[in-house]
Amino acid sequence: MSCPAMAQLLSNTLYYKRFFPYYSFNVLGGLDNEGKGCVFTYDAVGSYEKVGYSSQGSGSTLIMPFLDNQLKSPSPLLLPAQDAVTPLVEAEAIDLVKTVFASASERDIYT
């Protein structure tokens, strides 16, 4: 099953059980049909969006600003608008994930 198909399946499942017991915020990552990485983020009732990166949970308020700083263009006000995510090699991505979790876990006991 492709990642976009799984994203739709998860959306349908969450929407079908939106009142109980699947009230959760999810992040789904994988490869699309072209073999490129894709990330989908969800709200509690199953609405989803394809994004370059995402974070959910109690530490997301600490992690997202750090990811924005490391991966996004300097400012959304720059013209022309740049919505691309900075590409990383695998080792850099792993180091970034370790860093954001270490940073969040120092300040959020639930992470």
C-alpha cells in the first residue's frame, strides 16, 4: 500500500471513530509513488495534510519551532515565496531527530 493510500485509510478510520476511542493526533511518514519521502499530519477527527515535516504530542510546541528554524526558508514574507523544505541526507536527518527529542525531553516530562 502506498503512503498516500495509507494516509486516506487512516483519515477514514479516524473520522469513522471520531468520538470514541480513536481521538488522537497522528503523524504518518513513508514513501510516495515516486519513492520520495512524504509526511502527513492529522487532527483528531481525521482531516489530514501533506507537509514536509511535522510533530504531534506534548512536546510539539517545543519541537516545531526548532524544526521550522532548521528546515524552512528564513521567512515566509520573502518574495518569491519559498515553501520548500531543506533536503537532508539520512545521517543529518537522524541527528536532527535526536537533537529535537533531546531538547524537548529536557523541558517536557511527557516526551
